[in-house]
Amino acid sequence: MSKKKALITGITGQDGAYLAKFLLQKGYEVIGGERQNASGNKWRLKELGIENKIQIVPFELLEENSINKEVRRGKYDEIYNLAAQSYVDKSFVSPIYTTNVNALGVIRILEALRQFSNKTKFYQASSSEMYGNNESKIQDEKTSFKPISPYAISKLHAHWMLGLYRNAYNLHCSSGILFNHESPLRSNEFVTQKIITNLIKVKFNLLPCIKLGNIYAKRDWGYSEDYIQAMWKMLQQKKPGDFVISSGNTYTVKDFVKQAAKYLGFNLSWQGKGINEKAINKNNNKLVLKIDKKFFRPNDIQSIHGNSNKAKKILKWKSKTSFEDLVKIMCDAELKKYK
Ligand code: NDP
Ligand code: GDP
């Protein structure tokens, strides 16, 4: 039997790298789509030892021609669209660019599939950000969406277009509504990795203290390497659909700091309130953390908590890595760099 062939857009990102490794292990031929002005940085693929096992092709979400050409040429069994302007805070600065990449980019792919490759199975990276500050305490596939950032609105646009192409044109496209997921491959600009890299710098006296914004925001954090398996499972189903992928547990940013600080040997005492809140290391009386207005967003989701029962039932998927283990995995990977 010939090898299955998959295209992963956003292969240089966190999820793209883990998914590529996973599909290679399953015997797939893996092709990675690279944008025109790509960072060119393949450190994640190198880190996983798969840089030379993947063919890279041009694939620019802003360019219809680039997408049409590759979809026609590739004759893919599966396409995973993980590419995006993925930063919520940057989407407030660049709402038009974000919409063009995250929403119109997906329509460009769907149109290419409809015209040139309607048997290809398609996965779209939707996001829990689409729920916004929803009144439901726990969100599942039936919860209504109330997006509150340009990023979330762009993702919802793509999500709904995908549903339309699934129903109107019978394309096999599935959408994973993924809650926050992290790993040692997470970019430093997301809060979990920022906390860990900065706490370690404070520990080794390379940084005076860590500065954060809204530490009372709650997120449902899981481990990327668990979550990418759900993407693949979605495309192995007879019937495509939308699936919430989450850990089912929710913690504040402050809880994340506490857990990482404990693991790294800090003994924190929290003092003050609001913008004046800070954390001191009781072991040496030194400041470890303070709040900085700069890191607050114009709009922020206060709490998010997913219910993945549908994925559990249909995909036989569940989140395996606990919050404590996730923090440990990320801390250990970062500490290794200092040895
Ligand atoms: P990353 O930010 O790590 O990776 C994003 C990828 O998209 C990079 O490879 C980047 O390329 C590429 N990219 C950016 N713009 C374009 C473009 N115009 N054309 C083609 N490629 C482009 O994201 P993650 O791996 O964390 O996330 C994967 C997907 O899942 C994203 O769509 C994200 O929005 C979504 N998601 C992520 C969640 C999470 O918690 N991680 C939660 C829910 C959804 P380059 O290397 O050149 O910058
Ligand atoms: P997001 O949920 O996809 O936006 O993931 P992030 O990791 O960027 O942010 C998670 C939460 O942490 C949000 O509510 C942010 O407002 C909050 N947060 C607090 N301080 C910071 C910070 O310094 N950087 C980032 N990225 N987020 C922060």
C-alpha cells in the first residue's frame, strides 16, 4: 500500500512540529507548507530530529495562487491547516492582517479543495478564544460563541465557513476547537513559556524580576503533544465534525506561576493588590514578580473551561498530561539549556 500523504501548514510552529513527528511515526509522507516571508527558523523541527525528513513547499495563506497550485499538485490525502497569526494581543495591533491570514486564508484553502481536490480530508485549527467571555461556565460544541478579539473573530469566521463547505459541498473537513495547549516548543510570547523562561532567569540572577499583566485570567491548559493526536483522529473518522479538545481543568495565571515557582525552588510570598501586587522570594527577600500595565489587553477572556466529552466518546481521545506534569515538562526542558 502506498504511503499516505499529508500537508501541514504552520509546520514551523509548536503544533506543526509535533504533528509532523507523529505522522512520520505513523508512516506518512509529510510535506510542510512555508509562507513567503517565513521566519526560516526551523528550531522546533531540529529539536524533534525531523528537519531532514520533511519536504518543504511554498504555501502562503495570503496568496490564492500559491494555495491552488499546491493543492492541485500535491494530491493530498490530508491537509492540516495550523498556520495562523496566532497571537491574540498582536491581533489588536494588526486586525486586518490577522483576518486576511486566519479567516480569508482558510476560505482560500476551502475553495481550492472544492475545485481541485474534493476527496482530501481537511483539519482546521479553531480556538477556544471563539467562546469569548461566555456565560456558560463550561464550553462544549453546542455553546454559543462570543468572540472578543480580532484573533477570535477571524478564527470564528473560518470555523463557520468550514461548516458551510462541509454541509454545502460535502467536503470532509473537521474543526478542532482547541483550548490553550503548551509545551517546551511554545513561543516565549505566550504566558506559560514566558513565566518559565523568566523565572529560571530570575533564579540564575539573569533577570531582576518577571513582569506580567492579568494574573487572574483562568485558562484550561493542556499539552500540545497530546492535543495533536486528536487532530489526526478527527481525520480518520467517516464523518467529519467539530470537536472541543481540552484538559477539563482550569487554573489562573497566578496558579501557573505558583506551580512553576514551587518546582523551581522559590518560596513565594504574595503582597499587595491589583496593579501593586507582587511576589517576593522568602528565601532571600528578593522581588520575583510584579504587575506591569503594559501586559494587559484591551479585552481579555476572564475564564475558559472546556468539556471534551464528544471527543472522548467519538475519537476515544482524552488529555493525558496533568497540569503539574505540564509545568514540570516545560521547566525541565528549559533548565536543560542551562546545564
Ligand atoms: P504557532 O504560532 O507556534 O505557529 C504558527 C505557524 O503559522 C508558524 O509556522 C508560522 O510560520 C505560520 N504562519 C504564520 N502566518 C502565516 C502565513 N501567512 N502563511 C503561512 N503560514 C503562516 O502556533 P501553534 O502551533 O501554537 O498553533 C497552531 C494553530 O492552532 C494556530 O492556527 C493557532 O492559532 C491555533 N490554536 C492554538 C492554540 C494553542 O494554545 N497553541 C489554541 C487554539 C488554537 P513562521 O514560523 O514563519 O512564523
Ligand atoms: P491566549 O489565551 O491564547 O491569549 O494565551 P496567552 O498565553 O497569550 O495568554 C493567556 C492569559 O495570560 C491571558 O488572559 C493574558 O492576558 C494573560 N497574561 C498575563 N500576563 C501576560 C503576559 O505577560 N503575556 C501574555 N502573553 N499573557 C499574559
